[in-house]
Amino acid sequence: MHTREVMVIHHTDCALGRFSQAQLNEQITKASGHGFTEELDCFTDPIEAIAEDLGRLRACPYLSARDKVRGFIYDLTSNLVTEVPAGAKS
Ligand SMILES: [Zn+2]
């Protein structure tokens, strides 16, 4: 991979933050008619979820741009993308 820089962008009002894994399993199973059990990586704190993704990417041995990984959150209400500073905890 010739990746030189990575942007992780999450968004506000995400179903993965509003529902638990069990609730989503049930809703997707109901809507699709197929038993759904796949891990969706739900979260309760959106900023922490970004920090977690950044940590995973920075630890990835296959990624040469590990030092150029930045996180952002897209606010659906204001239509703005804001950078989440490295090591941010809310
Ligand atoms: Zn989402």
C-alpha cells in the first residue's frame, strides 16, 4: 500500500452509538429475515471510539503512514468536520 496519510472520520448521531449490539442484532435480523450476529463495534463515547481507531491504526505494522493518522468527527447538524486532537478523552 502506498498510503501516505490516513483520516478517520466518525459522524454524530450514529446508530452504533445510539443502539447496543444486541438491539442492532435484533433490528437487522427482523429487517433482513436473517439471523445477524456480526460484531459491529458499538460505542458509547464517540470521541473515545475515534481515539480507539487511531490507536489501532498507529499500531498497525502494515501501514507505513502510521505517524500520519488523524481523527475527525463530522457533525451532521452543523455540517462541520472537526479534528479530534490526538489522545483526546471526553
Ligand atoms: Zn454511523
